[in-house]
Amino acid sequence: MGSHLRRGLTLLGLLLGLAGAGGVGGPLPPADALAVYDAAARLLRAHYAGPRMGEVGGLLAAERAALVQQCGRQTRCSVVQGQAALETVLAALGDGHTQLLRSIVLNPAPPPAALDPRLRPTLRWEGQVAVIGLPEWFEVGMGAAFREVLGQAAARGASGLVVDLRGNPGGVLDECLAAAQGLAGDRVNLIGVGRSGAALYTWRTAALAQAARAWPRWTGPLALLVSPDTASCGELLAYWGQQAGGTVVGLPTRGLLNTLTRDFALPGPAVLRLTVARATLDGRVRLPGRVQPDLRAGPEVADILAGRDPVLEAALRALRPAAP
């Protein structure tokens, strides 16, 4: 993670104004432990919508009392101490999407630019089976780039398709849903429900959703490779591919599929990445926490040393009976 963080509509940063406790784009005032802790506590009480949101108030009050006692024995209580107290609360919540990013400055999102070539999906072949690699972050433009390689695979007469999501950490929500629509068509939907129960985000009204409806869809045999490092938007693409009839191969994913987050600036500087919505199918039915594979497979040390990929091999075997 670099020293600056761009804002965006992501499964790790939801469609909302992202100004935080200290604002965005200007110098933050000097802070001490309690200023940092109290700024974060206000945000948690107002916006946190994770699985244990009913416990937030009690956790915050108990940790603040401990921090006040600690600071009472010192001339000045440092920002680092306030951050440590906050991290104690976040650890107690056990929410992998909610975290403190220290020494990070939250900057306004820049105008969309061309997708970095290093982040583009890769396309290679295993016989007549096309293998699309998506190991990187779902950056702006990834949905259209995925559509392009999907079209290339179809144009070259691929008998089957493998989408490799092992290690994909997530990214921009609209982009992964657009990619998912290339596999699952109009069945793709997501409604983010906030703390109050109100819908904060609906995929089908997003501008990119309208454009993606005209994109070609893959309808042939499909397999998706996942691992415990497949997270967030990566899990979402795997989920919709599975719903479209694809075979998921690998190990259970990380477990960040059904929450959405928003980034807030804190004094320090730091960023509080906070779960602010639950991912649902229709505003009520929540998505599962993680993707469970249809076929379990994972590399052993001997496979790695021999340069073998048993997960991909299992996927190719699964596709072979359906291939012409």
C-alpha cells in the first residue's frame, strides 16, 4: 500500500461522499490519542454495518476508558497510542473488511485514465481452453478489459474458459460486477444495505451496468480458480460465475464477499476503512460470506517444487467432458 489512497466506488470503498473525520485534500490539524480515537469512534457509531454492529458502542466505551486511564499517566498521549486502542476495538469486531490504514492520506479520485497495462487481464491457452488470469486489483477499466479478452477467447473458438482468481484481492465494485455480467448476464445484481436498512448502492442502476448489458456473454463451459487469497470483488466474480453454472475449483475464499466498505480520513494521518453496508441480492437476502469450491484442490509443496498446478489441472479435467 502506498502513502496515498485514491477514492473510488469499490467493494473496498462504497458509492458515497468519502470525506472523513478530518476531511480530504488538506493538512489535518495536530492530534493526540483521544482526538484520533474519538474521531474514529464517531464514524463507527454512525456508519458501521458489519456483523457485530450491535456491540460497537460497548467495545468503544470500554477501550476509551482504558485509553483515558493510560493517558492520565502521561504528559502527552501520542497518536500511535490512539491508533493502537482503535485497532484493539477493530480486532474485537473480527471484520476483515474494517481496518485502520496508518500513515495513509485519502485523496480525491482522479479522472478515469487508461488501465495500467500491468493490471490488464492475461489470456493464455491450454490446448483449446482459454485461461484468463486476474491476479491484480479490479482497477477502473478492468470490466471492459475483461470483456475484450472474453471476446478474444470466443473469437478463437475456445472450447472452454478458465478464469483464474487466485490471489485477486478485490477492487472497484462496478468493475467486477461488469466482468461478472460477462459470465452471468442480467442475473447479476447487488444491493448494498446500510446500518439503517436503507439501500446505499444498487448495481442495476449504475451507468456501467447499462453499458455491460450490451456486452457479449460467455455461454460455454466455465471453471473459476479460487484460493484463500481470493477476496472481496474477486470473490464476487467467482460467486456469479458459479451461479451461472461455472465450476469453482480450489479452496474456500477469504470471506469478504458480503460486506461493502467506505474509506474515511482520520487525523494522524490515517484512513479508517469501514464496513458501511451489507451486500444483498434484493435488499434483504444477504450474499454468502465466502465462495465454497465445487471441487477442492490446492497445491502441495511437491507440486510447487515440480512446477505443477493441480488446481488448474483439476479445472481442465472438469471442463473436458463438456468440451466438443
